[in-house]
Amino acid sequence: MRVRVEGDSMLPVLRPGDWLWVRRGAPVRAGDLVVARLPSDPALLIVKRAAWREGEGWWLESDNQRAPGRRDSWDFGAVPPSALVGRVVLRYWPPPFLRAR
């Protein structure tokens, strides 16, 4: 599936406007970028780093903890594996030579 990044919570790795390929149901390891459903609003998808597995769930963190409006496991706790939509495989847009610095 394709996902468009919004917000600054994953800077500097991902920027607003980046497009990602996400593999649904792919196995997740600590350190992977994942797409998950926001626990308070399951219709909303978030892109986060799977920091570690805690009991029966994953602790998801933003790379940029100072981003305004960022929401991650520091706010809602560990998420169950069923909340994980997939693992980010690659950022395909914009290509590196067009990406603003």
C-alpha cells in the first residue's frame, strides 16, 4: 500500500510530503518504521518507529519528540500487533535528487 507522510514527527528520516511503500502484515523488528492505527482514532494511520516489544504489544516512537502534535506510545502506551498495518519498505517519492534539504 502507499502512504503519504504528514507532520514533522519523523524528521529527519521522513518529511511531510514523502510517499512510502508499506508491506501489509510484514513481520516487524525493533527499529523498523511501521504504519499503525492510532488507538484513539483507528481510522487514522500513523507512521512510527517500532522501538521495542513490550508484553503483547509494540512501543511506537516518533523520531522527532519535539514535533508539535506528535502522538506515540509516550501518549497512548504499547499497541497490540493487530493495530500494526504494515512495515515501511521504502520511501519512493521524492527521489533523492529532488528532495529538498
